[in-house]
Amino acid sequence: LRIARRVHGSESDEVANSLNKVAVCFMEQGLYDRAMQKFEEARDVLRSLYGEDHEQVAMVLGNMSMVLACQGKHAEALAMKEKTLGIQRRTLGSENEHVAISLLNLGDSYRQQGMF
């Protein structure tokens, strides 16, 4: 991450991808607050580069929804998954495999909360 920032500057796709990877590592270790902080940084960089409606922003939002679910914040996670799906549908089209995966994840969240 430090190297990416030094080579590409703080507001670059490479830095956002590095932040996302670091956040995933934190999430896998159960360090949810640290993971969320890095995901938020990645999201902010990607938003500044591409705007809100971009597939990479959606990817980070999807990861953030997983952290929220792990923290027991199911309503927030569900809202984040819905936002992710909306961005993916607009940017990738309804037939894209990432959209299908997001639909499955969203359905699973509804099922877990008894909202089916």
C-alpha cells in the first residue's frame, strides 16, 4: 500500500485496489473496524476517480456489506447490498454474472432475516 501510494499517488486505482486487498485481509482476521476503515478509503478514492456509479465502487460496497453483516448490522448490510446491486445493474447490465451473484447474496440476506 505504501509503495502504491508513493508510485501512483494517493488518488489512484492502484491505491484503491491495495486498500481493498488490505481490508479483505483485516476482514478475514475478524478486524472489522479496521477493515471498514480501509474499505471506506478505497470507496472514497474510487468515487473521486469514477463517480458513484462504477463497477469498482460496487465491488467495494459489496465487501463493506459483508463487514456489516459480520458485525450483526443486518439492516445496514441489506441496504448496502441493494445499493451494490443497483450500481451493478446500471453499469454491467442485468445479465452479468456479478449481478447474479449479488442477487444470490441479497436473497440470502433476506432469507437470514426472515424476509422471504
